[in-house]
Amino acid sequence: MIYVTGDTHGDYEAMFERKLSKLKKGDKLIITGDFGFIWDNSKEEIKNLAKLGKKKFDILFVEGTHENFDRIKDFNEVDLYCAKGYKIDHNIYCLKRGEVYFIEHKTLLALGGGYNDYLSAEENEKAMPTDDQLKTTVDNIQKEGRRVDIIITHEAPASVKRLIDKNASINDLNIFLDTVQHNTIYKKWFFGSLHVDRMVSENLISVWQEVYKIDF
């Protein structure tokens, strides 16, 4: 089965306060950005990654805005679910921006990254998807006939972001995701940047600490 949860920010204890005990061997847990366990290569980080590597389920994540993007790119790029990803450990992978994965007979579009008002211009340049990555996203959506089963992003479409928080700042990625929303048929879309658990609609879900099972 595929499960989805929100940002973990490198906090092992808080991560496993969530309802993860139901996950079994072969299951996939997808994290909607700010994984945070790849940061400074400290002893604590190495210990936590080793503990995650012993889990019976796979851990897949898209990038958020609080990541060490340079370190993530140092990991090997591998074939992953009919696309490409970065292999962190035998059961931990970073999903590349704009790729469409084929997982458990479902197509899944991944587009991590985002904009954070607290980051420097240089940091935001790394955090935001590039023009090439956005083009890859569009090209891959077109290849799928503008239909995917699951969309996983860190940021939300602009209209959805303002629905949740009317004072939220809107960036270029939010506007791009609005276009994706209006031109793509999908069954479930999960995003995590707003740090709130809320069913915007039956198929648009802001995820934070809940663990959602994809059972269609």
C-alpha cells in the first residue's frame, strides 16, 4: 500500500509519533517535502538515517524548502519505478522534480521544492524548481495524456493556498501548480508546505501529521 504524510524536518521521534505502525513490508511512505534527515552529516543524523534504513517499508520524499539540496544531489541517481530518483539508502529515495513514477499500478507525479520567505535569494534559487524541471513536468503530464493518479508536491496551487490561508504569499510555483490543477485529471493531490491537515476537497489534501492511505 501507499501512504502519505507531511513534513518530518529530520525529527525522528516526532515522525514516529504518527500512525506508522500499520505500515508493513513492501509498503511505501511518501513524505511531502522537508524530509530533513539529510542536512549536516552529524552523528545524530547518521544514527537516524540508520534507524530509518532498518524500517520494513520504503520511504520516498519530495524536496521541500528546508533541505540540503547539494547533499541530496551527491547521492546516486538510480532507476526508480520507471523514472529516476536519488538513492539515500536501500529503502529511502528522493523523488526527482517533474518525474512520473509507476508505483503499485498507479501513476504518481512528483514535484518537490518551493519558496520560503525566510531563505536567502541563493537558497530559494536551489529550493525552487528550475524552468527545465517545470518543462519536464509539463512534458511528462502530456505523455500521460494529462492524466495521473496521484500528485505529490510540497507547495499548493495558488487558489488552494489562498483558500486555506487568505493572507498567504503566492509565488511562481503556486501559479504554475494552478495551471497543472486546471489542465490535469488526477485522483489525489497531496501537498505539505502549509503544515495543516485539511481535506480541501475529496481529491485535494493538505497533509501535516496525519498518515493517509491511498486505497483506490
